[in-house]
Amino acid sequence: MDNDNKAVGIGSALLVVVIGAGIYFYKFAATAPAPVAPAAPAPVVAPAAPPAEPLPKLQESDGFIRSRAAALSTDRTFAAWLKTDDLLPRFAAAVNMIAQGKVPKDGLSFMGPRNKFRAIKKDGVFYASPASSARYDAAAAAIGSLDAAAAAGLFQKCKPLFQEAYQGLGEQKGDVRDAIVRAVDELLKTPAVPGPVPLKEKGIVYAYVDDALEGLSPAQKQLLRMGPKNEAAIQAKLREFERALGAPETK
């Protein structure tokens, strides 16, 4: 198992992934063909749509995003994330790393667990202490609190900024939408393991005894270490967004 001083809980990164998943449900719905209206007896001139609100430059977008994203959730963990700088670059970096099976660190480290990982020994076998997985309860609760519809509206308004932030990572031809889908799929492929998971000492850290679990990607192992309850809650939320996306359900 990774040392907590080197890896932040995946739950904090999932905040931005779930926002992104809700975002793209709105995007797909908005581009669906509109039903054909019945012919009107006389032409009706629709009122002109109000001009779109101008977007700030990416490097000046924090205040703009922060004031509008506050409506997504009243959760304190999410509110803490909104107080940081470079919100959209953080979003893009976290999604990009999870999509590659990696764990976001520096950009979200302030939201990581404050207490260190602890193991207990029972009948000669090490297990994670219940308190270790409980450290991630707040992050899991924050994920469940997000308003997907409001997130979708925010993205529709700020789509060019999200894409610019993603391209700023060097993904010049990449689409942030595709990265979000890959990130969600990566986490949904984490197996559910009920009950305590046997560990073994590996230097100054712990590894899973089960080679199949130890062979998971760092992002998947970090989700697994959040404990069965939190993992199930997070995956249920991600599947909810996956269904809303109309994407094939990840097994």
C-alpha cells in the first residue's frame, strides 16, 4: 500500500470526475435532435436570445468558476476545494491522471486524510484498521452531495475554458470528455472486496497479499483502500452518471 505522505485519497479527485460526468450528460442531451414542432397557423418570430455571458481568460477564471460552482453542493469538503487557486487546471490534471490509472497528488493534497494509515495484526495477518478507511468518509460524502444538473449547466457555459485547461497539459488534440469517460471506467473496474483485506509488509509500507489486487492500477488501489462502504457509494454514484451518459455500463 502506498504511503499516505506520497498519495492523497482518490476521493478528493473524484469530486472533479463526478462533476465532469454530470457535465457531459448535459452536453450530450443538449446536442440531441429536437422534436419537430407542428406547423403554426402563422409565422411567429421568437424573441432574440440574450447574448452569452463573456468568459474570462483561463488564468483569470477562478473567481468566475468559484461563484457559480458554489451552487453544486453545500458540502464542506467541496467548499474547501473551491477555495483553492487554478480550479480548472486542477480539474483537468486530476481527470487526466485518473484516466491513466494514476493518483492525483500535489493539486489535491490539501484534501487528503490528515491521519496516517494504520494496520492491525490478527492471527498473524495484517489488515487495515477500520479507522484508516474512515478517513475517507468525508470525501465519499462530498461526492454523493454533488448536483449533476447544476454542474452540467456550469460546463455548458464554460466549455471552452475546460477544454483549454485540458490542452494546457499537452493534450493538444485530446478531448476532456474522452478523458472523463476513461477516468470513470478506470474506477468502476476496481473490484469490490467485502470485509478486511489481508496485507503484508513491504519495506516501510504495506502491499496486498492477493497478487490480483496488488496488480491493480494505483488509482484503483487507492479507491479500494477507502473501504468497502465508501467504494460502493462512490461507484454507485459513478454508475449513475455513466447511465445518464448513455454509455455502455462498465462491468
